[in-house]
Amino acid sequence: MKPFLKLLRYAGLAVFGIAIVLLVITLLNFVMNFSEVHWFEIYFARLYLFLAIVGILAYILVRFRRRKED
């Protein structure tokens, strides 16, 4: 169970990190208009915010879960 939880924790952290990077790139593209790529449009900022929240919540829920006292 521990390896699965560790994998889930790091996957949540990775999703959070990737979503934040994509959100920053999207906001920079909105301001400077350096690319016409569809997934850098401002409409995708909501998706990247959602992914960031899901990723950090997955990390927090696994990292700070209650453990049964044996």
C-alpha cells in the first residue's frame, strides 16, 4: 500500500507542477501573444487552474492522511 500511496502523492505533485507551468505560459501568451497554439489560449487557463487544484489536493490528502494507531 505504501508504494501506491507514494506514487499517488508524487503524481499529484507532478500534475500540480505541470499545471502551474502551463498556466504561466498561457498567461504570458495572453499578454505577449507569442504563439497561436490552441492550448495556450486564455480559455484553457481554467483547465490548468482545475488541474493545479486537483494535483495539490491529491498530494495533500495522501500526505496528511490520518493513520490508524496499531
